[in-house]
Amino acid sequence: MPKDGQEPMGDPTALLFLALGVVVGGILPVIGLVIDLVVIGILASAGIVFLLVWVVRGMRTRGLLVCALAFSIGFVLPLAVWFVLTTRDILQITFLSLYVTGTSTLVSTAIAVPLGIALGLHEVGGQRLVRNILFTLYGLPPVLAGLLVFLLLSRGGPLGFLGLLFTPLGMVIAQVVVVTPIILGITTSVVSTVERRVKETAHVLGADRRQLAATVMHEAAAGVLTAVMVGFGRAISEVGAVFIVGGHIQGQTQVLTTTIITDVQQAAYAHAVGLGAILLVLGGIVYALLFRLQERTLP
Amino acid sequence: MARPVRAMHFAASRRYVAVLLAAVVVLVVVGAYLSGVGRGRGYLLMATTTSTRDTGLLPYLLPKFTGDTGIEVRYVAVGTGQALDAGRRGDVDFVMVHAPGLEDQFMADGQGRCRNLIMYNRFVIVGPAGDPAGITRSISGADGFLRIYQNASLFESRADNSGTHNKELGLWAAAGLDPASFGPWYEKTNQGMGNTLTIANEKAAYTLSDDGTWYARESTLPYLRLLFSRDEDVLRNQYSVIPVEPNLHPGVLFNEAVAFAQWLVSPRGQGLIGDFTVGGHMIFTPNGVQAC
């Protein structure tokens, strides 16, 4: 009888199904059985979802569904290993994806969170104007942001002297333009909600401005991390803006998302599915870490 | 009543903020280094078309140039219009395109220093395996287009102002037809050759392609066949390399671009181009003319 909170990693049943999946997934190509790409894509996605939930939340591992998911990740594991070993540029592309996404998320966080907290605490004047501008930026399509950054950074444009078009830093700039309003908007919303809730109580208890701010930030920390997670989600999935500003130059500005686009243009679908799986794993790992961090901020 | 408990959290969040800012600074500096800020580009940058990329010629040719000269070459593969525009903006050092009409305009505007012909391949008509319009019996490209029109067969036009698109319009004109009058069988994809071929395959439609992209993609297009191919002058797809005019854009690596153009038209470059095959087919016929 499985106990709640039992350490899932040691459970033999799910691991058994995982191993079974690896065996089946490894043997089928060897005996010449070709599995449809769509099936592989679905299995990979299901398996990755399973892995993430397993790692983040812990799961009771006797359920049939869980075993099926373990099988699916085992099934695609040989394919994933083969894919990584045979794709020349995979490390470079993955590293650049991580760099551009991570840097732009961190820069956007550094800009948007302090600003959002200040706005939420009504520390800054012109609330309504700022809010209207913010909602306009919310509606800024990322591809349009990419186009505007392209025109800015092009040598024919005002910031052309920087020479940042078709470079990784240019891609970071484009993503910062896209992600900052998102983090800013959610942070402002969360902080002002908490502020409204806490203000009266804090006043009654004799808190001054600084202590009120500290209290609000403590209560809103989880919400701010949600904002960062949403911003990261936007950053890792961005394709239009980074394609336009980065130019998808081999060895220089190729990331996972833009390579999926060009793979489809060249009908290299298996390669594209593999890259998509890597995207899922990267995103999943970061989300898992952020979830853990968020749990520590909850009272 | 407010207590140190709150202050402790404030301090903890200060630590996070410090780490965050430090990480941001480090990452941006790394990015600036990777992007060659202040150093200038360490490599030659070319704007070319998706068709050129799709033939697979560049990964074959560029490393050999780097091996011979030590100059690294990278490229952005975009539509013909954007490739030439990148040249006009000075975002690239030279362009490799195959749209003679647009290239003439580019040179007339003084945007390029010298136009070097390097090679040509051939425009071909591909279509559904059953060939409902019967174009395999055509006597010319224009005649094939006429048959497609008469049969009102589904046709995919790239409609992206590329060299291929302009050639397609020229063939309709040669057949005495005006695409503005065509019915719904004439579809416009506004995309590159690769995507247009994929669409034509899905819809079992005719389209005009260059044989380089066709042979590179053939195995992924099971519902299409190469139906008409002939060595006519009008079906020639001429490639040129044009270094961007340095007087307009002082930052471009003009000497390196000229070195690349000269290498391409030299016996070494022309020999490599002639040796390049896709699926056993020799795609490009070298016809280099040095202009730089």
C-alpha cells in the first residue's frame, strides 16, 4: 500500500516500466520498425511532463497512468541519445538558447520587478498614465517588437553604430523588450493587490512606510516569482523576434526555436521534433527550479 | 509592533537582488563579448537567399574558402528582397543572390561596387505525379505554363519578389497571360522555395522551382515530380556575388568581400562549384566572370 509522501525515486514499478520503455524504444529501430514522428513527439512530451511532475511535486508511483508515462519516456530515450550524438551543432544551439533566454529573463526581472514593486506600492506618480502605457505594451506583439528592434539596431538605423544586429546581444535586447512588460504587469498587479490587503492591518499595528513595503514584498514574493516564470515562458518560446534580429546565422545566432522553423522549411521534421523535446526539457528544468524557489517564499 | 522577522526577510531579498544584478552584469558582458561589441565583426557576413541555403552549397563551399584564406564567412539566409536590402543598409559585407533584374537596380543605385557572375542552375517546373496539364509534352517553359493555364491546374506562386518569382512572372508574360486575371487555381504563398514546395506537395500543385532546391528536397516531396526541364536561356537561374559599396558603408569588410568574390570566380572556386552534387546531380554550372 503506497504511503503519501513516500520517496518516489526508489519505487521499483515505475523504474521497471522506464527500463521496459528503453528496451522497446532501442530495439524497434534496430529491427527496422519505423515509428511515426507524431507518435514519437507525443510520447516525448508525455514523458517529459511525467519527469517534471515527478521531480517537482513527487508522485505516488503505482498508478497505471504513471507507469505508462514512465514507459513513454524510456521509449524516446534511445532516440534522444542518438539524436544528440548525431547532431553536429546541438550543443551550440542549446547553449545559445539558454543564454539568450536566461539573460533576457534576468535583465527583464532586474528592470521590471523593482519598477513593478514601486508602482504597486504607489511610490511613483502618474499611476493611470503608467498603467495605460503598460496595457498598451502588453498588447505589443513580439514579432513587432522584433521588427522595431531590427530597425533600431540596423546599421542604417539610429543605434547602428553599436553593430548589434545579427548578434546574440541583439537577440537579448529584442527579448527584453518583449518580456519586461509582462513581468512588470504581473508584478504591479500582485503587489498592489497585496498592498491593498495588508495596508489597513499594517497601519493598525503601527508599521511605517518601510515596514509596510517590507511586509508587502514578503507576502508578494510568490506572486513576483510567478511573474518571472511567465516572463521566462515567453522568452523561451520566442521565435519571431529572435529570428528577425538574430538572423539565424550558423555558429552565431541559431537558437532552438529558429532552428525548428528552418527545419520545417527544409522538411527535416525528425530533427525539429528532437529540438522541440530539448526545449521542453530546458523549460521544464527551469520551471521546476522556480517552483521550488516559490515554495520557499510561501509562509 | 513591526518586528525583526520582517526585517530579516528584507535582508534576504537584498541578497537575491545583489545576486540578480551581478548575474545580469556578467551575462550582458559575456553577450557583448560574444557579439563582438567594440571589436568589429571577426568574420565576413553575407546576405543570401533561402534557395541558396536549401541547395546545401554553402556548408560545402565556405569551409574551403576559410581553409584557403583563413577568412571566416557566415551568412543570413532570407528572402531576395531582404538580402538586397541588407546590402543597402550595410548590415552585411556582400550579397549572393540570383535575381538579375533586382541586381541591376541594386547596381544602378550605386549600392554595390562590382557584380560578379559566378554560376547558374536551371528553373524547372514541378507538379503532381499524374501531370494533369500534360506539361511533359511542352516545347518550352512558357508553353508549359500555357498548358497549366488552359487546364486551370492548381499552381503555387512564390509571390515574394524573389528571382524565382520574377522568372515565373516572365514566363506567364511570354505565354501572353496576365496573372491578375487568373482564377482561384493560382495561389500565392509569399514564402521561400522550401515552404512553397512543401505546400505544392501537400496540395498536389504545380510550381516553378530551381533544380538545386528541387534535388535537395526531392526525397521529402513524394507527391511531386520534376515534369519539365530544358536548357533554355530563359530558364537559366544566374547567381551573382556583389560586395557592398564601401563608400556608402565604411564599416563593411570590403577587401575580404572582394577576396571571396575573386576566389569564387578563380579556377579553384569554379572547380569546386562544378564538383558540387546533390543526390548525384550536378546542380550548378560555373560561369564565373570577374568584375572586382
